[in-house]
Amino acid sequence: MVAAELALLVGAYRGDPPPWAAVAYPAAVIALIAVQRRVPVQAFAAALGLATLTGAGFVLLLWASYQTGRVVVSRRGAGAVIAVALVSLAVRLPGGHPGSLIASHLVFVALPLLAGRYVAQHERLVTALEAGNRRLRRERELLAERERL
């Protein structure tokens, strides 16, 4: 992911990135990856900020959005994520083309968030279904044993 992000940064600056990009940007990407599990909303906000500052960060943004969607399950957390995404969009709107910014936010932020939430919900439902099936099998075995006795 770090190599892809660095390649996107070099492309965003047309082959002549600032000197800090070789060290600071990969370090920031690695730091975001490291802290994403402990503080997903803050890491998501930092990824959005990094993408806004550098003009790159699309692979990181896809990953952070998806992971945040998987981890954040409460309404409060979801509200915070939506607020962060809307603030990021509002900050970027005055300096760019609204249609392309909204489309990029949909592709790189909203869709991965929704996909992550869907996958996490699916996993929770499958786990609950498996637990229910185990309980029903155990009850069926107990009833069969009771009939034999």
C-alpha cells in the first residue's frame, strides 16, 4: 500500500514531488495503517486529511474507508464517520469542480464504507446463524437421547 501511495503522490506532482514526500508521506501512511484498528474514526479522518493535503491517498482512502465501515457499528460512530466525510467534502468543494469531487467522494469514501458495513453485518449474521444452528442441533440430540431413555 505504501508503494502504491508513493507512486500516486509522484503522479499527482507530475514526477516532481516535494522533498518531504519521500520520507514523511510513507511514514504517515504506515502510521495510519498501524493505528486504524485502535482508533478507526480518527484514522479515517486522518486519511481524508492526507488525501486533501496531498492530492493523492486514494488507495489509503479506499482501505481506510472499508476498514472503518467494518469496525464502526454504533450509530454514534457512524454519525461521526458521516460528519468527517461531509466536512472533508465541504473543505474541498471551494477549490475544485463540485461534480468530480462528489463523484470521487462517492467512489473512494461512501462506497467502501457501505461495503465494509455490509461485510461486517453479513459476518455477524452468519455467526449468529451458526450459533443458533449449534444450539438447535444440541437440543435435537438431547430430545433424541430423552426418547431413547
